Amino acid sequence: MIIVMRPDHQEEDLLRIVRRLEDMSLRAHISKGEHRTIVGAIGDERIIAEIPMESFPGVEKVLPILKPYKLVSREFKPENSVVHINGLAIGGLQIQVIAGPCAVESREVLEQIAEEIEPAGVRFLRGGAFKPRTSPYAFQGWGEKGLKLLAGVRDKTGMKIVTELMDPRDTVMVCKYADIVQIGTRNMQNFRLLTEVGNIDKPVILKRGLCATIKEFLMSAEYIMAQGNEKVILCERGIRTFETETRNTLDISAVPLLKQLTHLPVIVDPSHAVGRADLVPAVSRAAIAAGADGLLVEVHVRPEEAMSDGPQSLRPNVFLSMIEECRRVAEAVGRFI
């Protein structure tokens, strides 16, 4: 349930509620919005129902959260959440663009890509040091060597680093280098991994699974937030359907739907959604029009030589043109890139 405090409540009123919940072996999750402070009571619903929270001083009303996901729900927090990353933000009026190669290949290529995309206002560089591949014989990434290359480019350009975590055993290593940790589509329901990143103090991009429903997607986000990490960014990246012309099918309706159901920021990965570079610009414009808070785009200086996902990677000149087009769409919906 959620406990809505009166605007004029005292701090002692809030502390009294927290102590009572903790005495009942429940967890209190406090959310202070612009107009209201809300306390989420987390734990056994039967115990929660027995506590007469309406009678506590400072309480305005008590509401049950009907959705199976609690902390991520719009019921729990009516205001949009904004995730802050070292002076930058995802979830506000500015639409952030995260761009770079699918896989970290070499310092030379990585630096060249960063230099080419920076004029577009890109402040987040993506690149995989650990690569989950369908084939065990495909390039799996450079591991810590790749993380060091990413960190080196960050030192040179100031760009923040986004990279994927696949194994709970690598959490400390990845967090040492990454500014944002990404949980890929194949690990959306790796609950051991979700629990692990729920205990770190890093923003997490959670990608929707290939065949996951919206409810399943949000329940995975709940796993992370239930451990205490509120810095969750949802990423729609296309789902598996019967269509074969594109790599996946972008569920564009997921963007406004998620915006209704959750307060978390929502970004879109158009590259994996379609798997074709020629379709990425149009899909990116559609994502912004639908309300996305950011784009996650694959860019490579020589896609034909890329070690991973070359067919869906944009050349820098095409990427720069695309961002200019996306800026116009953003302005039309009252936002900016």
C-alpha cells in the first residue's frame, strides 16, 4: 500500500510510520515529490492490511497498489523520475542520445567513433566489453580490456560510459568503469543478476526481453528497485514476432503505455529493433514522437568491418543527419536534444 502524507505533516509523523512498519518486519520506501510525500509499505500484504495507518498523525490517505509491481508503478509515484548521471539526466525535458559501436573493438576505432558523434551533442558512449551472442563461436568481447578502452575514451572526451553486465561475478569490475550498467534483453529475467544490480549505486538500463510482456518487463524492474536501486531506465528494443523483414518488431506503443504505467524513464533502441541501418532514422523519429526519453543507437565508422551488428550500425554522417531530423521532432513535442 502507499501512505500519502498531508502537506503540513511533521518529520516526526513520518518517522513514526517508518518505525511502525519496521517493527512489523516491513520495509518503508519514502518518495518525496513536489507536492506530496508518499510512504510505500513493502512486505507481506496480510500484515500491512492489519495496521490502521489512517489513524496515524500526518496521514492524509492510504491507498492499495493494485498492480503486482509496486515501486515502479505510477500509483506509487505520480511524478516522472529523472535519473542523474554525473551532471547529466535521463528522464527530463532533454532527450539523451547514447551512441557507439555494438562491441568495443580497438582504441583507434572507439576514439574515432566518439570524435565523429560528439558534434551531435552525444554525451553517452555505448560499447560492449562483454557480448552475449547467439553463437558460441562469435566474438564475445574483450572483457576488462574493453572496459579499460572505454574508460580511456571517457578520460579523453568526457563522455559517460554505458556497457553491459552479463554475469553477477563481474559486477564489481563493470561498476569500476561504467557510468551506466546495461542489462541486456537475454538477461531481463535473470533474477540473480537483477538482484545484484539492485544493490549497486549505479544507474541501470534494463532492456525488454525478446518475448516479454509489459507486465513481465516491469516486474523485472521491480526486482532492481526492491533492492534499493531506484536509478532504473527502461529500454524498449523490439520484440520477437512472426515478421522476418526486420530483426525484431519495435513495439512503439510500449513507449506511451509504459509512460502511463510507470514513473521510470523510457528509452528506445532502434538499432536492435529493426536490425537495418536504413530504417533506424525513421524509427528513431517515431520513438521521440511517441515520448521516448532517449535513444540507444549503434554507430560505426566502418560497418562492413564491424565485429558485431554491422548491418544495423549507422555511419557517422548518417547519424549526424538523423539527429538533426530528430531535433525537429523533439521541438514539435516540446522537448529538445
